[in-house]
Amino acid sequence: MKHRRGLTVLMTILIVLSGLGWRWHSRWQVLNQVHVPQTHTVTLFLPGNSGAWLSMRSMVLSLDRPHLASFPLTARVSQNGRVTWQQHHAITTNSLIPVIFKDNTHALRQSRQLIMVLDQLHDRYGITHVNFVGHSSGGTIAYDYLNHRPQAPVTVSRLVCIGADFPERQPLKYHYPQLHILNLAGEIEAVGNDSEVPANTVTPLRHLVAGRVGSYRYEEVRGPVWQTQHSLLHENPQLDVKVIRFLYPPS
């Protein structure tokens, strides 16, 4: 009996591992067909509430390939806002940089700490143009940064929000005619939301930025729970394609 139970556990593990392997293969196959222009605009990835490196890891690593983007740096921000840099290789084109906050539950405070990250990117690495990709409250961090003065001496070109909500936020105070926003909401089949963030808390961004940005687009990402649940949205290969094409569009 014990032998049979052990065999069942082993078979279950093998099935799960096979499924994960197929999923990663599928994710990479989809991205193999995608090519985007190479630029010197850096994209910062901002995880959501209580998020850390694992939150955005698979998206960053999936997009790290020669015809899409590169992963040269990770920024880590201490509780008091001190920034340390982990360099993986030289900054080249379409650089992807995760920003990991020690204090990861206060979006407004994190948005102010983001100023130091951007200041150092400009002063140390000569970066002048950036994009933001924010999952959940990572989108709120980016929005709060845009609504804050002073800012770093960089131009924010594009913002992707993934399952982000904007509680008690005021309309954008400043004009960003160069800024283009893609706002993505997950919708599990037959549920109508991503299990954590209802669409009606995502869509207010349209009204917050109306008349203040170059363009705004809202899209719902529909599919099975393993692709559209709130914490799994950034594991979705179709979303990877949407994001990278939006960040680095044909010139």
C-alpha cells in the first residue's frame, strides 16, 4: 500500500513537471515569432503589493532574448530608499530592469523612492527615456510617480498596467503628451474578473489621465484561470507579446 502511494506521488510530480515544461516551451515558442525595434529606452518592472523578484521574474526572463530585450540590471531599494544595483551584463538595447522594494506595501512611498532609482539610472548609466510595467499596485506606484514633483531627469514614454487598481487617486495633475498607456485587466472565463481585482477598479484610469497623455488603451485579457488569475497574469505568453510590442513599437 505504501509503495502504491509513493508511486502515485511520483507520477503526480512527473505530470506537474511535464505540464510546467510544456508551458515554458509554449511561452518561448510564441515569443520566437516576435521581433521588435532595438532602442535605448529602458523598461522598469514594478511588482505589486508584497511583491519581490519572483513576481516579475518569468516575464523578464522570457523577454530576455536578442531580438526582443536584455536583462542587464536589477535595482534593489532598501527600507529607507537606498538603491543598490546588481549588474548582470552591460546595458545594451531594450534593457529590462526589475525594481525590488524592501518596503513593498506602501505604493505612495515606493513612488517617491522610485525617483532615486531613476536619478541613478540617469547619472550612472546615461538613461534618458524609460517605460514602466506595473503589476497590481506596481501600476499605482508608476501613476503616483507621474503625479509627483520633483521628478528624475528622464522622459517616461510608455506605461503598461497589469491588473492595477487606483484607489482614492486624484486625476493626473501634469501633462505628458509623449506618454502612451496600455491598461490590461484579467478576466477568468465565466467569472468576469481576475479573482482579486474587478474590472471596475481598473477602468477608472481612463478618467484619471483623460486629456493629459498622448494615448490611452484598455484591454481585457480573457482565458483560463492559469493564465488570467491576478497573480498569474504575468505568466501569460499572449500578454508577454502584447506588452513587448506595446513597449517597443515599429518606428
